[in-house]
Amino acid sequence: GENVEQHPSTLSVQEGDSAVIKCTYSDSASNYFPWYKQELGKRPQLIIDIRSNVGEKKDQRIAVTLNKTAKHFSLHITETQPEDSAVYFCAASKNNAGNMLTFGGGTRLMVKP
Amino acid sequence: DAGVIQSPRHEVTEMGQEVTLRCKPISGHDYLFWYRQTMMRGLELLIYFNNNVPIDDSGMPEDRFSAKMPNASFSNLKIQPSEPRDSAVYFCASSLGGPSTSNEQFFGPGTRLTVL
């Protein structure tokens, strides 16, 4: 089955700096890669996703890149703000497995004001 | 739509008792997922349903855990008997089906289970 590794497990940055979180996946058939944000005590919520026919996607201060050959994808947050502090999860999925997601272990991002 | 609804939000029980967690997915969603979240093991998929049929239950930890989806509007997860190591936050999530739709999973607020 699919295995998703996520690094780092914790990340501390100064407000205004950029943050990068990286994930690798094992199944070359995976074709959908979402990122979820979970604030303390809240539910995970989708913030951005990318499909395997696209190499990069941006939405304001967040962007995701995908390297299918290397089987890794990354989340980039620019101009970080204290409200970006949360746990971020990457995940991988493939259409022939329905909508089942395999999640990475999570990254706790702390943005210091 | 109110989103995915879970009940109860908090459950405290004693070891050996039966626990039932409930979930109402977003209307029209074809898929329903049950996850368990702990500090040690992160977010684990326990089981998921497609059109009320269980598709993959390989994540269910042991026979003490069972899940059903009697109709499109309701699912429950039962633990019998419960053990302290079952203490976790249990999330239910739902999504639309089909390759042309978004795979986004919408999570419920979770049930925080504490087994004493």
C-alpha cells in the first residue's frame, strides 16, 4: 500500500519568513495530493491540493509543488503569520482506490511574532 | 448544509464498557471515512464506506472495533469492550465520489474519547 513520509515533524519560523514542508510517497500510481491544516483542538481542513498532471499550484501565500519522477511534493508558505501556526498534513490518493487518502505524520508549524 | 456531524463530542467511559460513536455525513456524499488521531500514531484511517458498503477495513485495529453504515445518512463506530489505549480523537469525514469530482474530504468536529 501507499506510504507517505513527511518532514520536518516540527518547524519554527519567525513571522514574515517562509516555511517549507516536504512529503514523499511510495506508490507511483498516486495522482492526487492534498494538504490539510489542523488548528489546535479543531478538525483538519483542506487548504490546497494538486493533481499529478500539474507541477505547481498557488493560492495567495501558499503553493504546492509536485515532482512525480522523484515522488515528492512540498508545501510552501510565504510571509508567514501567527495564524498560520497549526499542524499541517500532506496526503496521497489514487482514483482507483476511491477517495481513500494516506496521510503523512504531520508537521507542527509555529510562527513566532 | 451543516457539514459532517458527529456525536457525542466528548465521551468518558470506563474500561470494559461499550462505546458508540455516531456520524452524519454531508448530504449527497458517496464516501464516508472513520479516522483515529493520537499524538503517537497521528491520523489513522480505520475504515471507509462507498455508497454505504465497507470498502477497506484494514485499519481497524482489532475485533473490538466495528463500524456500520445502515443508510446514506448515518454511520456508527463501536468499541466493545473499550480499553484505555483506545483513548483518542475519532474523526468522521465524507466526500463526493467519481474521478471527475474533487477528492476533498470534509471532516467532522471529532469525538474525544477517554477510557479510564
